[in-house]
Amino acid sequence: MIEFKILKKSKTSKARVGLLKTSHGTAETPSLVTVATQAVVKTLTSEEIKEVKSQLLICNTYHLHLRPGEAVVKSHGGLHKFMKWQGPVMTDSGGFQVFSLGFGRDFGTGKILKEKREEDIKAGQQPKFLKITEDGVYFKSYVDGREMFMGPRESIRIQEKLGADIIFAFDECTSPIANHEYTKKSLEKTHRWARICLETKKTNQALFGITQGGKFKDLRIKSAEYMASLPFDGFGIGGEFGSNKKTMVQMLNWTLKELPENKPRHLLGIGHLEDIPQIIKAGVDTFDCIVPTHYARRGIAFTSEGRIDLRKASLMKDKRPLDKNCSCSVCQTYSRGYISHLLRAHEITPLKLLTFHNLYFFNTYIEKLRQDIKKGKM
RNA sequence: GGGUAGGUGGCAGAGCGGUCAAUUGCUUCAGACUGUAAAUCUGACGCCUUCGGGCUACGGGGGUUCGAAUCCCUCCCUACCCA
């Protein structure tokens, strides 16, 4: 079980500072949930995850089911023991893979649309590589090609074995090019799945329902209302977020207005640096995002002066740290020039150095925002 | 001295008469990435351009041909083998 305590609410926005207590320790909120899809924060050891001030992790049901399989994780005593991480852990349900391996893959889009698209996804349409049915989704494993079925029951049973502190209901994340009817039908199915998830779960893990509705106001509200009416321990806010940041905040507002204030809200998969203050002000408590870790492996460092692309040859003679204002051990030790050289030489160490720095930078940034809320500055 | 195999764009390496400014990989440069099939993907990469095209290019020089990176002659260079 979890306990959520709000310590302070902002007077100028919907932001709040709180504590999310789990049987594996307490996380301060708002907080970035560090992505550990395959039970690892890519390139880091679990000790290092602590050093970068990450307080909670999110692993992935779909990926861990394929490899190594929940039975293996369970035989190690669950995710915490398996990966030697004693802090709070979430597992995402696999609902995002319904999108990312389905329509996301077909049309090459993420959850936020970057450019205008002519196509739209209509009710009844199926993705190329998987089949979505009333009971769940038929996937084709990218590991060995075998067909694999996952629905709400399967997802919950897997998540029970994985043993995270907080688990998510199985949903369908909808595409930004899905039309109103598709999104509506999908959301209704996600709602039916939500009830099945609640009925299936036997453990005392916290279960979060995921709201959908995409860019459509009526659907966002409908979904949030419905999820709020069910006895979930908290809520995930999922689905697509339109085509720009303004509308994203709008959609968040529609959703959050309907959710009970005393339960934690997790925004799924959003967290570019510039998004963070807005989503916190909208009242989001936790959010996960691949950006700090993913961009690190692409050679990008986030700093107080903006992004730096360390692949640029022009940085090779730069003796300065990634960020002169950062107190992480990478910035205390290594130069931009060194990291740039390692990257250009295709070494693997810079991926770790950048991952370490980016997470520390994001976590420190959010720590400061928590302080600001506490001090009434935000 | 004799023999053999070669010399192609920053590098490696295809092509062996026209569709070749020249496959491909690497390098270089630019860009993308938001619940991670992601140490990945996309684009550019001789010079000039009013974007139609123009110019110079496959070791040097000469030749055959309507047409040569591709065939012939010659010179230079490289690797290996024999003396």
C-alpha cells in the first residue's frame, strides 16, 4: 500500500508538495520518475541511481514479460531485490506498447504530434503489427517473433509477480492522429479494462488507473470522471497530448480537475525540461520521461544554459564542465572536451557520464521547484 | 634487372565502353527524439548555379571510339615474388 501526504499547496497554482510513502521508502513529490524499462536505468548501477537523487523508478511490464519473464524476476524476490534498488518502484502496464508498437510505429508518431498529418485513425482500424480486441492485445514479440497476448488480467498478474510498489492499469494509449470516434471507443475499452484490473489484483500493491481522452475535451473529462469514480490508489494521465505545449497543459487541466485531490497523479511519459514547471503547476505529482536518459545516449547534456550537443567537434577543446552550476560528480571531474572526445570515439563511458549528469540535473532542478512551492514562490 | 598484381572522391572499397559526379561502409557536417523494439534514425557530403543546368573529375600524357573510370600505347608510383 501507499500513503500520500500533501505537505503544501501553492496559492498561485495547482502545484503541491507532498510525500509518497511506499513500503520501500518515501519519495518527495513532485518528482521525476526515472525510467528503468528493463529493470535498469540504462548505463547506471543502482548505487548510481541513488547518487543522481532519483527517488523512484518505473519499469515496464511488457518488456520484462518478454525478457527475462516475470517468473525470473519473481524467483529473485521481485524487482527491488533483482535490481538491488530498495527505493519505490512503479511498473507501467504495457499499455504504452499498444501504441508505440502499434499505430505509433505505423505512422511514425509519438504522443505529441510534431507536424501536421493528413492521415487519421478511424474507429475499427487496426495497427499493422498487433491486434487490439475487446479482451486485450495480440503482440508479436520483438525478441523471438512469437505471438503474445496481453490484456488487463495478464498485465496485472505479471505486475503482481514483478512486485513493484505502484502498478498501472492496462490501457490503450491513443495516437495523436486518432479521430474522436476512435479515441472514444478506445477509452471506453480502457475503462472496461480498468475495472478488470481492479477485480484481478490480489496483492496490496497500489494500483493506478490511467485516464485517456486524447486532445478531446469531452473525452478527457469523461475519462477522468470515470476513473475517479473507481477505487484506485492514484491516477496516471495517459494518451496523446495534441500538437503543442499549450494544448498539453489545457488537456491536463481538463483531466486533473476531475481527479480527487488527495490521491497522487502521475503524468505518463512527459517531462522535457521546459514542460516540468507547467505540469507541476497543473497539479501533477509524479511524471516519468525518457528524455534525460535517452538524450544522454544521443550525446545531449541538459544544462542551466540549455542543451549541449557533445558530438560537436567544436567542443573538443572545451575544458569547462558540462554545467558550471552543477555539483554532480561528472561536472566536478570531467570536461566537455573529454566527453566529446569519448563520444566521437564511440566509447561507452560518455553515455554513462551524460546519463548521470542529466538525471542529476533534472532531479536537482525539480528539487528546487519543490523548494519554491514550499516557500510560496511558485 | 625480370615477373605478377595494382593505382577511383577525406579513408576503405565497388564499378570494368554509354543509364557514372561514380554502389556501399566509415569519417565529417546538420537535424530529430516526451508511459525507451532507441549507444538510434533522417538528411547533406567535387566546384558553381537565376536550381533548368554548367564546369572539373577515377595516377600523368597520348590514342581508339559518336561516347572512356572502363579498351590500346607510354611514363610515373605502390605491393609481393624471382635474381
